[in-house]
Amino acid sequence: MTGKTTSSPAFTRRAFVSDIMTWQYEKPDRFALHLAHDREFIPWMAARGINAFSYIRHERDSRLKIDELLPLLNEHGIASEYGGHVLPLLLPRDRFAANPEFFPVGAAGQRNPRGNLCVANDAAIALVRDGALRYMRENPECSLLHVWGADVRDGAWCRCGDCAPLSPQRQYMAVVNAIAAALAEGSAAATPVVYLAYHDTLDPVPELDPRPTVSFEWAPRERCYSHAIDDPACTVNPRYFDSLKRYIDLFDGRGHVFEYYADAILFGGLGFATPAIIARDLRAYRALGITSVSCLTFGAFSVLAYPVNLEAFARATQSPDFDPDATLADVAAQRHPRCAPAMTAAYRAIARASSLILEGGGEVMRPSLNSPAPSARIRELRAARDILDDARAAADMVLDDARDDLTPAERAIWQYGREVVQGIADYIEAAGLAGDERRRAGEAAVGRIGDAITHVRGIDLALKGTWGAYDLESVRDIWLSALRRRFGDLQR
């Protein structure tokens, strides 16, 4: 879902984005559950000035938008945005047998139906362009068209003889510019098209030459969320911040920022609170002239696990000068009026733990095994584990007084996080061992991470939503397999 506003000095486009895998629209009961959440969430967005809603479509999906929500969006004056990772859909994969030349050459030197397309093939470009035009004809309410490539790193773009000299950025821009040129000739001439700066295209190249109706969407997913984006003391973020500034120059300021303050996959489903980072980030973005920013969410699960971040984000888009610590207290009072002081202390503990866990960037479930100081990282994680114990203890003190389902649900998220963080610390420590001891310790660490999900399984379905109930289970299997594979000798 994407939310935006159009007033100054507040941000002109503010987006809440709900990842499509959470919709579960092929199963009526699950789809109804997600709709019930969003029918509450959309008024919350509107009350905070959010003015757009984007449904991000993925290659695996069969729907472009959620028609059932359009009346509510219109009622609240919230615009709709469509698209997402749609390049693999705009060039149908079933064309591969008849027209392999439309498809990219991979690292092995063979054309394959995965990834994006061969941009040297005019017919392939025409298919993608015409598919985008059809989107706009069938959905004229679309206020911003997101045409993103396949959601992978390193390998989605073509390596044939004609395409290989072109960087992924230039290949991608050729597609986006072709769509923008075609739209300019029709009824959707004023509709901007988004070029996604993400993964292979995160860093700009000077030869991009975007058309005037093309804007960039800068998505720094692997940045560090323990430091603000403009913090020069961070070892990760300066590179990202520099890429943003270069994109602003290349696009004459036409840009959006896509943030991940409530990304349940990036954060491994752990509950985090980073209001001070959010406040400073949005001050930095506004100082660069960015007036459009979004935040990825995963339906009800993000509201459960990242309530402080969502509220901080909404406030920061109105004025980045808000008080982050007051936001912690305000969210506690809103969600837990009977026991606000104790839950404020819990949220403050979560903020302290977040700073330790998120140090260095990247996905929580992909811990680095090549840290120059693994013992220091292990100490940080174990300190965060102890702080999460403090948050859990604060919730324990008020469970009887709270008399609601939300307090035990948040406690369960924090207990899940405590055990995952302990497992990750053990995993890094096991990597420094040898032989059977290494294997046994590594397997025990992965087992601890996997078993932690029992705490999420006990949470009320309406509170954890479809992502917490179903998608977390499947993503968990991917995480565990990757942890074993990265360790080397834990294969099953």
C-alpha cells in the first residue's frame, strides 16, 4: 500500500506499501482477513495526511490491484498507484518457447525465461511497452506507474553480445523511457513512470538520460538502520546517501524515497523501534529536496511489530522535528491506556535493542560470518537479547491489568526476537569453531532460530494477520535453509 500527501512543507508523497505476498487472495478467508485490517488502516492513513496507496505486484501474483479497497480509498481522497516488480509479467514467460530471443542471456551464456528481457530486441521492448499502456487504459485512476524489474540481485538483466556493454541501469532505463514515451502520446500523458533504484540499479550511472516524466524511486534496502542515512560515523550508509544525491542530480530532483521501517522480511519478523533514526532520515531527505517518501508494510503484522515506527514515520512526513521519545510514550498510551508507563518502558527497551541488532545493515536473518570483530558482534547481540528480556518483563508486569489481546501478542513478538537474537549470536560464535564442535553448535543455533516461531504461532490471528500466520512460516523455511547453506556443513 502506498500513501502520499500534496502539501508543503510536509512531504508531497507519502507511501505505505503492503507487500503482495501477504494478501493471500486465492483463499477467501485469508483475503477477507487482510481486507478487514486494511479497512481499518486506510482511515488511519487518511487521518495522518497520507494521500496514496500502492499495491506492489510481484511476479508470482495474478492481480494488479485490490478492487475491493477502491471505494474506501476514494472516500478518503487517497490516490492509487499500481505496478511493482512487473517486468517479468509484461513480457509473458510463456513466450519463451516461441521467442527465446526476447529473453535475457544469463551468466551461463544461455537465454532463459527468468529475469527481465533482452533490451536489444525491439519486439520485446514493444511487448513490455504495450502491456504497460494496457495497464493504464484499464486502470485510469493510477496516479503513478511503477515498472520495476525482477526482484533479484545480479542476473536479471541481459548479457547477450548487444546488451552486455550496457549496464543494468542503462538496460532498465531503455525500458522505462520507452513506456514513458508511449504514455506521453496518449490520455495518460501526465502520469509519471518510476525507475526503481534498487539492488543492481541502486547506484546511478551518468548515461541514464531519463525522460521528463520519469522519476526515480530510491530503495536502500540493505542500508544500516542503526544509524541515520546521513550519519558520517556509519560504515554503511555514506555510500547509500551518496547514491541518492547523484540520482537527484541526474533526474533534476524528480525522485521518491522508498523506505523499509516496517519491513518484516528485512527484519526477520522481529519487533523494532527506531523513531530517532526515522526523524533524522526524513530531515536529511527533506534537506536534499525530496518531497516524496514511502514505507513498506506487511499488513497487520507490521502494525503489531512496528507500531512506533509507523507512527514516527507518519509524524516525520508532517514535520521531521517531532520528538522521537515522546512518540514512544504516545504509542504506548494509544495502544495500552491501562498500563502506558510500563509499556513505554518496554518500547524504550525495544529501541535500545534495535540499535544493537540493526548495526551494519542487511537482513537480520543473514548474519555476516566475515566480520572483522565477531566477538564484538556477539557481545552486541547478547546485550540486545538481555534488553529484550527487559521489554518482556515490562509486559509481564501488566498482563493482568492490560486485559487485552495486544499486550500478550507484543510480548510474544519480543520473546520471538529474544530467541532469534540468541540463536544468531550462537550461529556467529559457532562459525569460529572447528570440526564436529562447529557442526553441533551451528545446528543448535539454527534450531534455536527455527523454534522461536512457536511464540508467533500463539498470537491471535487478527493481530498477526496473513503474513504472521502464513507467510512467515514459508519465509522461515527459506531463512533456515540459507543459514545451513551459508554455514557449509549443515546441509540436509
